Amino acid sequence: MWGGCVRVQTSHLPPNLNIHVFPPVAIANRTGVSEPRELQQLMVYRRYQFPNMNGHGMKIVTAGYFPYADYTPNTDEPYSTATLKDSMDARLIKEFSKKLNFTYVVREEIDRLWGNLKNGVYDGMMGRLQRHEVDFCTMVTPLRERLTMMDFLRTYPPDLMTVLSLKPSLLPQHLALVRPFTVMVWLGILVSLLVWAVVLWMLQRLWVQVAGGKTVQFIITFLYGWAILLEEPPKDPSVNVSGQMLVGWWLVFCLIISTGFKSALIAHLTVQDKDKPVETFQDMLNTPGWKWGIEVWLMTGAPLHYFLTHTDPTVKAVYEGFEASELNLIQAY
């Protein structure tokens, strides 16, 4: 978010006074508009000094957003006058009033409404600037639609909005035995066991048909492979060579799996894992049972414009889940 928005009303000023508002605002006066100049340059070089405004009274409207703008309303009436508290915009306005010799009256915006565009007309602070009810306002975000109707003075770097959540918590201890492998690895081991048991069972049935002997049931071959996986192999191996080769390869496979499982289990028991932190909108959508929200008054300006105009499916999914609650929050399930 940028600094104060300025709409100069020359009709309210003394006729002999030229007003110079500096970039990204153009330098405007009674005779026309000249080329823009950087505010820093104008403060350094004496030939670009601001004129004396002779104590002219400026009208300012504000919506509190600490640390950029903060105030205390003087009365309980809507659109009441307000006293600025220590904040970035308050310090800037105080310094500018000293340098330019002007006075000011600050009023709080009703419901802290920044302003949305409806049928070419703004409400909130932007509406008051559009209707020339005030001279400028405190911190507000520059949008393309706003730039066509008002000028912006950049006084500090843009502000960022980020996801705020609780710190990651420790994972439950009762899942420590299965946590060394992911779900896909466990499914892979189970499928491998089933395939190996089926192949061994079929080889045993073919051997019985050729050489004769007792038929082996499928459950026996399955439990045989399961016992090897648990490092408790039966004493009687397969009677045919092909079955013995298959058992041998399964032993190698189980040795690799068991070694990896033991190492990962020791590591997980030594340093307990935590939940994955939520850092993006996609993380929020992927986390089951999560709720998210934003204060209602924040959805009256640039944040609302961001969600309404964004084309990313993830951002749309986040916005479509928002619901207003009785706690004056917008929440989503």
C-alpha cells in the first residue's frame, strides 16, 4: 500500500496561490501542468522549494490502519473529527504542515471504508475525494481505476498481506511407527507383497501339476512373504528352483525396506516432526478442516478488488468460501 492520496482543490485556495504537488503527482498550478519531478530532488534543490500556503486549512479523511494511520475520534458521531496518533502518516502530515505552512482538520471515515467503484462512483474515502469533499486522505492502495480520478503521492514502500496462522504443532506420537514412510511407499510395499505372493502361488501350482505333490494355498504364500518382511522367515523354503529364486529376491527386497524403515524410525523418534506450515493459499485449501478469515472492513477496498478480479483458480476458490460470521470476521470452511 502506498501513501496518501491527493486531490488538490484550487477553488478553495486564495486566488494568488499556486499549488505544487509532486510525483507521482504532477506539478499543477493555475497556468497548466508541467513535467513531473521527484520529491527528493525538490527538497534538496532550493529552486524547487514549496510555496508558503499561508495557513490554508486542509481537509483530511482517514481510515485507521496501524502503523500507517492511527487516530482517536473526538466524538461518537459518524464522520467525526479525529486526532491523529503517532503513526507514519501522522508524522508525514505534521512535517508537511510545518514546511508548507498549512493547517488541517482530520475526520474518520465511516466504517473505515476505503472505497469501491460502483457505476462510475466511489464510496468511502475515494468517494469523498471524487466529490471534492476533502483535499486528501491517508494511506490507500493505488488501483488502475483510482488512478484515472485521483493522484497518489508515494511516501513509503508497498505493504504486504500474508497468511497468519499458528505455529506448526508436534505430530501425534501414536503415528510414529507409520510415519517413516509416506502413504505411497506403504501402498507400494503392500502391492509388491500381493504380487509376489500371487506369482509364488502360481509357480507352486504349476510345479504340483508337473511333479505332483501337495497343493499350496494362496494364504500360505502371502503369510510366507509377510513373515519375511517382518524379519521372521519360515524355516522351510520353496521346493522348486524357480520358487527359491523368487524367495531369494524377496529377501533382498525386504532387507532394503527394513533397513530404511529402521533408520527413518530412529530419526523420527529422535527429532519429533511438526505439521507443515501454511504459507500459501494452496496450502490453506489442501489442509483439511481449516478455516480462514479477514476483518470485514479490510474487504472494502484493494483486498476485495484483488479477489474479485483475480483469474487464478486457487484465489477464486479461497474467495468463494468466505462467509461473514457474528464475530465481525469473514470466515471460510
